[in-house]
Amino acid sequence: MKLALIIEDNIDNCVLITKILDHAGYKTLTADRGLQGYKLALEKRPDFILLDINLPDISGEEILKKIKQDKQIKSIPVIVITSNAMLGDEARLLAAGCNCYIEKPIDPDKIIKQLKAVIGE
Amino acid sequence: MSTNDPSQTNGMILVVDDTIANLRLLIALLEAAGYSANGAADGETALMICENKPPELILLDVRMPEMDGFEVCHRLKLNEKTRNIPVIFISALDDVDDKVKGFEVGAVDYITKPFRSNEVLARVSSHISLFRMRQEIEQANIKLRELDKLKSLFIASMSHELRTPLNSIIGFSCILLQGISGELSPQQKDDVQRINRSGKHLLDLISEVIDISKIEAGRVEVSPQQVSLQELIQEAVDNMLPMAKEKNMVIKIRTDASPQIVTDHKYLLQCLLNLLSNAIKYSVQGTVQIHVHSENDHIQIAVEDNGIGISEENITRVFDAFERLENHIKLQAGGTGLGLYLTKKIVTELLQGKIDAKSQENVGSTFSLYIPHTLAARQVDTDELNQTESSRPL
Ligand SMILES: Nc1ncnc2c1ncn2[C@@H]1O[C@H](COP(=O)(O)OP(=O)(O)O)[C@@H](O)[C@H]1O
Ligand SMILES: [Mg+2]
């Protein structure tokens, strides 16, 4: 069973994603702060990370960069979740190393398809 | 009104005349009437005074050595700081050409010498009060524009906040529908479907309101870049293909040119998507065609459908906010009535282009975008930049 790390501060959204992943057969781990998420990633080495872009402590983009610049965990696929995708943001996030980019509102079918593609299942 | 009362004056009147006797006479006349007056004996001095302490009115002699009155006036009008100061020419000449030239270089009035004191005072008084009123109106306008921006900004922020709970409503109704939390009865499914559909409609509304108010608040940055029109159109078509397929419709691209243009990729794409989705939504079946046509300085992108069309009396209304025309397809099509309003805003205010619509009822519609080959980069003034940086991003 693969392990997912969800970094998302909005509790409802966090529950939503957890339920979807749970249903699809993944184990989940959650963090509601960016730095806490980064530490969990180092500790637990999840198989992939779902990262919300709006976080209260540091922006999701910063966390993304931190993860992707850390030799120990940079190979973990990161799926960034944003509200209203801006094409400009997308380019920036991809440049920062994000593996996939998902727009809110979250569509259960779509999110599973996309993340399967990213983690190569 | 108090502005007519010269004793209330806190600005001053500048008198410019190379004849010292004239200068003294006019200053004495103005001061006796309660104005504060200042004198300059030549053009250079006058320009310097205006630059340092702009007066509320200038009485300007036409005939002066070195720099004549016309030249002084001309230069005042070129300077942002002095261009609004009203200028009254004073000249011995009663030459119609001179008068006309005076108005041409931007004077508000003309007095001929020898003058009558009460005529001078009457003209001075009326132009000073006009000037003050104009300044008040300009100040009020600036204030209004600021308030309007603030309003738009408030709407944008509020809408942004609305989106988070809405995403939960849509997301959870979605997992309910997919049976992730257990199977639903057909009845329950129908109810949840309604929640989901309403949520999505609300989200569309909110997203469009955010876009509109961000543009109105001047918070949108366009980034002009090389755009391959062919690729952009293909991207739009790929996006709309599922929607077209559902109605058994096809989208055809017919271009006699596939130029590279410099524009904002994201916003042009958004406009095109809007037009395409309308073309599909407001057709029962048939074909949507995209024509690209290159002109001297712009390209025309036309989206043509053979759908229900729009009557002549309604065609101008489709660009209004919240306008949805009555027809048999309206309910099924769904929509906010903001799509074309936003599209027009993007095209005219961000892309420096135009949009128009031609249509015939029951025959079809053609919506055309006219986009400049090269979008000039917008100058963002530092004030605006500071503002953007100091507040949280939307
Ligand atoms: N291609 C079209 N053919 C016929 N009617 C159209 C077309 N495009 C727009 N309209 C009319 O203009 C109205 C406003 O369009 P729009 O601003 O995109 O709002 P919406 O599509 O959300 O209703 C639509 O409701 C429809 O009545
Ligand atoms: Mg529309």
C-alpha cells in the first residue's frame, strides 16, 4: 500500500482528499502546515505528496522548492493543488519541480487518474 | 459661493508684462480687489514662478521681447505641472488672428488694451471660480476612481474567500455521487446532483466576478509573449472537444494565415474558450468554424456557429453583465450571463483589441476578436507596484 502525504491547511479539503485516496487504496498522512509537512516528508518518506498552494506559514511554492532542492526527498513526486489555475503559475510551478498540477474543485475521478499517471501505476 | 469671493483667495494671480508701468497697474488693480498678485517682466521668469509655485490664473502680455506670450503659453501647456493654469492674454492688438492664435495655444480668454478695470476684474473672477470648480471636480474624480478600485478589490477578495467553502461543497457532493461514502438511493442521488450542479454554477459565477473585479481594480498583469496562433487555437479546440462531442458537433479550424503574434497567451485563450463554449452551447447541432484572418496590424479570429442565432434587437445586449437571452435552449445551456461581458473586458482592456458579433436568428452567429499583432507592454507605475506587493495576492 502506497503512502500519500497531504499538506493542506483547510480541514474540509484535507478530509475530502483523505477520503478519496483512502477509497482508492492508499494510506494517508496529513499536515496542516508547510514546514510540518516538509519534516514529515523527511521522516516518513511518502510515495507521493499532495501539496496545497495556499498555506498559512510558508507558501506551497516555497515548500515545493524546499522539497525539490533536498537530495533526500527530491525524487518524491509532488502534486500541487491550487484554486483557479493561472497558466503563468503553472509554468512557474513546473519550473520549481512540481510533477503535476491539479485545480480545485477536486474531482475524485480526475485526481486519482492524474496521480496514478504521476506515480506510474 | 465662497469661491467667488476674492478675499478668500489663497492662491495668487501672476501678471506677466514687459512694461513695468503696466505690470504695476494690473497688480495694484488686482490687489485692490482683494487678490494676491505677483509680477514677472519676462517669459523665463514667468515660467520659473509657475514651476515653483503655480498660480491660479495668469494674465499674459502677448508682445514681449525674447519670448512672446504665445510661446510662454505654449510651454506652460507642455508642462504637466502648469498645463491646467488658466491663461488670459492681454494685448494692445485688437487683431482677430492674434485672438484666435491665443485660443489655439490654450488660453481661456483674451483682453485688449486699453482695458477697463471692471472688465478685467469680471473676467478674472469668473475664470478663477471656473478653475477652482474644475479642480474640485478633478479631485472628486480621483477620489471616486480610488473608491471604485477599492470596491472592485473588496469584491475580488470576498469572492476569493467564498471559493474555499464552495470547493468543499462541490468536492463532497462529488464523492457522495461516486459512492465513495456508500451507495445512494436514486432519490438521494438526484438531490446531491442538484447540490453539485448549483455549487458548480456558483463557482463559475464567482470565478468570473473575481476576473472582472480584478481587471477593474487594475490588478491584472498582462504578459505579452510570442504566441503561435495555431497552437493556441488547437489548445482551445482540444479543451472544447469533449463538450462538442456530447452534442455531436464538430469544430473546424480554417485559417488562411497562422501568424506568430505578441499577446497574452492566457487571456486570449480564455476569450477563445468563452466564444467556443457559447457557440456549442447555443447550437442544437452542426459545425463550429474558426477562421483566422491576418490584417495589417491585427488578426481577426472569428468563431462561427450555425446555432439558434440572436435577433437584431438583442445583439448588442449580449455583451451586458448578467444578460441571458430568452430562448428554448437557455435552461439546458446553463450559464451566468457574464461570459461575454468578461470576454469584452479582457479583449478591450487587457489585449487592446475589439470584439463584435454578427448573427441571424435560426441561422447562426459569428463572434470575432480583433487582436493587435503586437500587444504593447503595459506600464505599471511604481505606486501600483508597491500596492500590489504590500497586500496579499488574490
Ligand atoms: N453563439 C451564440 N449564439 C446564440 N446566442 C448566444 C451566443 N453567444 C451568446 N449568446 C447569448 O448571449 C448571452 C450572453 O452570453 P454569455 O455572456 O456568454 O453568458 P452565458 O453563456 O453564461 O449565458 C447568452 O445567454 C445567449 O443568450
Ligand atoms: Mg457564455
